[in-house]
Amino acid sequence: MKSSLYIYMNESSNSLTSRREFIKNTGRFAAASALAGVAIPHVHAAGSDTVQVALVGCGGRGGGAADNALSTHKSGPITLAAMADVFDGRLKSCYDGLKEKRGDLVDVPPDKRFIGFDGYQKAMDSLKPGDIVILTTPLAFRWVHFGYAIQKRLNVFMEKPLTADGPTCRRMLKLADEAAAKNIKVGVGLMSRHSRALQELHQRIQDGEIGEINLLRGYRMHEPAASAFSERWPGKPSELLWQISRFHSFLWASGGCYSDFYIHHIDHLCWMKNAWPVKAQALGGRHYRQSPDGKKVWVDQNFDTYSVEYTFADGAKFIMDGRCNGGCEPIYATYAHGSKGMAVVSKHGDCGLPSSTHKGQTPDRQNMIWTSKIKPTDPEGDPYVNEWNSLMKAIRNDQPYSEVKRGVEASLVTSMGRMAAHTGKEITYEQFLNSEHELAPNADKFTMDSPPPVLADSDGKYPVPMPGLIKDREY
């Protein structure tokens, strides 16, 4: 049924969501009703059981997620037992860093360190049902790895974004239903909803402290970051492996800088309104295709400037502005405006403290109604740790837990805005969800010798969006 695609359970807010509205405070009742009379298989670890973890994707976010997982050891025994990546050096560096920090909690002998596109299977095969796999590769592989984890009856933590196109959105929603039917617990790395400050702010907004939300604003503006801007492929490693190593530069691998950088703001601002936008129209462009000194020529697929106007079903607007240009005004924050006042949602960063509410439409101290008190060093001050504590609590107590559908919805809305900028057309939620252009259709068949999903021209440059000219796909 179509309606089932939009329902999910969120432990941190106990709410249900559809595309147009979230229905407050009914999540547990709906879940109980839906599962009444159904025998749910047990896929969990009792409180005293050792949970083994496999890490698939050993880059910086993978190492961070594994460290966060191991930080839950006080709630029950847990060990990192297997690792997989396509880069040997990356796996080794990640292993060494985790071993130095976490000691005996890292128990990954050489025969449990797997290199290659089939490494995810070998790492998961080494676990038992009820253990955990962390999926932190580029998003093109998310549906492939998630599907195998479901087959192996493993609990999952997966990094954002989850998807970058319509076909994989639909595929992941179907997999979410399969995982729920098998009682598999799944966390998604959209940690804003596990920020205690944002949770309190969300409740205050629901209680009417700033009135009805009519405008949301998100800004992430800084110099070029991560692997978003890339020079010509140097010839080694293979072009596919090189694109994976520079995944922010390629839409198939990451959704580009728009999807990977801006999804946190999009997710938590839509949460504040309890709704997803129904459509988007946007501006975007690339001011510079070379470094300021002229020595570097960039060949990636990204724009360096985006401005997306999202529209909700009630007519409210959400403006998401992004820029990756040095020397410009740096802004990295989010705001919510209502009929009675406004809120600073994230003061700086993806969910930075403190959050606050204010009378009127300016965040002046004299107009402040409330400000969050929690600090990053407090026991529950780190949302990255909080999300893992929530997932592990569900696993050890065999409680229903899935953030997949909300993660897909956040990924979809983000991609909808990106596509609007890249095509110059208004894109609706349903239009994007039902689109047929898949950016990496053979991601489940890649080998070390496979060609990449997108190829460079004779000058080493990759196809780029051409708004108004290419309108039914992004390049």
C-alpha cells in the first residue's frame, strides 16, 4: 500500500510522519496496532550478551560511527569484530586509530579485514543474527548493503544520505518494510533529532511558543570542503575507485555537496514544522571552475552556489542556501520563524548549541524567551553518542526501532531541491519519488575493474547540470 511507505517510528520523538504531516504522539499505539497478533522474530542481544559490530566503509565517518558504537560498552559488552573497505590503506588507518583509542574493544584480526567490493558480504557473514553492521560507504551502495544485512538478520546503523534518486528511494522504502517485518533495528545518522537541545526546542514549538511556522531558513556557506571540488583523474587508482575516494564530487556517489552537506539542516528544520515540503524551485550555478590562483582546474559535477525555495502544503516556505566559495561571508546556522516569534535552531554547524526562542523576528538577547542549557560535555550533550545509546537500548531490550523511512524522506526532500537547481524546473515530492533516472544502476555488480557510472570527456571533465537545457534528469 502506498500509505505504508510514509509511516515510520522515531524513538526520539515518538511520532509518525507522512509526506504532508506528522501525527503527534501516536507512534507506539500505531506500531502496536499494526503488529497485533503477529509473531515477530527476535533479533536482539540480551543485556549481558556481547554484540559484535562490523564496519563497512572505513573513512572518517565510518571510524567516527564505530567509535560512537564502542562508547556504549557500559550498557553491555560490545566489540568491533570485522571491517571492510575497497581501500587497504583506509582500512588500516581506521583500524589503527580505533585500536589506539578503544583497545580491547577492537578485536579485528587480519582475516576479518576485508578488501574489495564483496568485502561487505564477508564482514557480515562473520557476524551472527542480532549483531550490528555499520554502513558508511558512499550512498550508492546503501541499498545493496542494507539488503544483505536484512538477509543476514543484522541490526544496522547507516550513514546519511540514504538515497540520491527516485528508484533507490523506492527500493529503500521497500527494504525498510522488510527489515521491520524481521524485527531488525535500524538507526540512521541524522543526529540532529537526538540533540537534547533540539528535542526541547521541537517540543516548545509544538506547544505554540513561536506560533505557526511560516518560514524556515538554513545556511551552510564556507570555502570548498571535503572532496566536493576535484581535479582531473590522475590515472591511478582505477577511475571508479578514484571517484569513490572523491565521492562528494559525483552525484551518483553522494548526491553531490548539496545532498551530503545540507541534509542535516533540511531534516531538522522540517522536523520543527512536522512536515515535508511538497515541492521545490531553485537557483544554482558554478562561479569558478578553477582555483583562485588558476593552478587547479576542477572537473567535478557540483555547483558552488545553491538557493532552494521549498514549499509546504500549507504554503509556508523554507529557504536553503549553500555556498562553497572562499572569501565570502561564512554562515552556518538555521532558523525557524512563526506567527508569534522565531527560533535559532542551530546556532552554528549541523546542530550547534545553544538553541533559543525569541519574541519578534530577530534573535536579540532582550527578546529571548528560552535558551537551551545543555553543554556538549554533559552526559547527553553529544547527539552522535545519543543516537547510538538509543539504538543499543532498542537492541538490548528488543524494542521496535527504525529510522529508515524518515531517513529516506529526508534524503528525498534534499535531492528534490538539488534536482530543482540542476534542472531549473519546479520539482514535486511525488515527481522525484516516481522518477526513473537511477544514477548508479549497477552498484550491486561493481568489481575492482568496473567502469564508473559517469565518464570523463577527452579533457577529463565530467558532465554537469545544465538548467533549462537538460530538464528531465540532472545531467
